[in-house]
Amino acid sequence: MTEVSLIPAEAIQSKILWIRNQKVMLDRDLAQLYNVETKQLNQAVKRNSARFPEDFMFQLTKTETHELVTNCDRFMTLRHSTSFPFAFTEHGILMLSSVLNSERAVQVNIQIMRTFAKLRELMATHKNLKGKIEEMEKKYDYQFKAVFEAIKKLIDEPARRKRPIGFHVK
């Protein structure tokens, strides 16, 4: 079977959120990508709850949901919802493909995993850049320190007494 790009990587990236210091996707976004109802997805997860420990999936608290609604316009429908959404980590998303036995789920999961891998690469690149920038700052801080010390010496030097111009008789 030839692999077809079902969903653009940018569409997946826009659905990845940073909650509890980890990258996650919400159940409603995953259901949309898998082309199933959120209720179906959550039922499949509940039937296979042993496959989803807390480090694979967790339910957002009232505070987290409120913060999400406040910060993102696309979650306005959650404002008056009685249930709080589930967040799936990368491992939880991997496990979903085994629970949702469909060809689309497998293909979408492959794309999601590639997107997570790209994000990891970007984060590693940013860490490397951050390290290089900090190294340059230290190097230049030392050089600028020497320049500032030289300037301070020039400023602090007492004014030399100038010899008066003209003839003086003693």
C-alpha cells in the first residue's frame, strides 16, 4: 500500500499542547484526526484502561481546562462542558492505534509520531543553539569587561594639571 499524507504536519503540530510539562494531544483533537467521535475514542480507551497508565493519559483538572479555554479560542465549547478532556502523551497516542483497530488510525498514528519526532529534533536544536549563545555571551562578557575597565580607568584618571601658556617670570 502506498503511503498517503492524510493530514498536513502543521495541522498535527497545532494540536500538540504543553500541559503538565509534557507534550500532549487532547481526546477531541485525536478523535477528529482519527475520524471518530470523541465519545467512541474515550469508550475504546475505557474498555482497555490497563493499556493507559497515568504517564500515557490523564484527565485535565478543572483549573487546567479553564486555563485552556481562556488561552485558546478553539476550546470555547469546553467552557460549559461537565466532563474534562483527556490528554494523551506520545506513548498514549501510540497505544491508541492498537485500541482503535482501523487502517486510518494506524496511518494517522504514523504521521503523529513523525510530527512528535520532528518536534524533539527542533527542541534539541534549540538547546544546542541556547548553549552556543550562552557560551558566546560568556566569551563576550569577558571581552566587554576588559573594555569597560579600560573606559573606567580613563574616566577615573585624575586630570593632569596643564602648564599655563605664556611667559612667566620668577
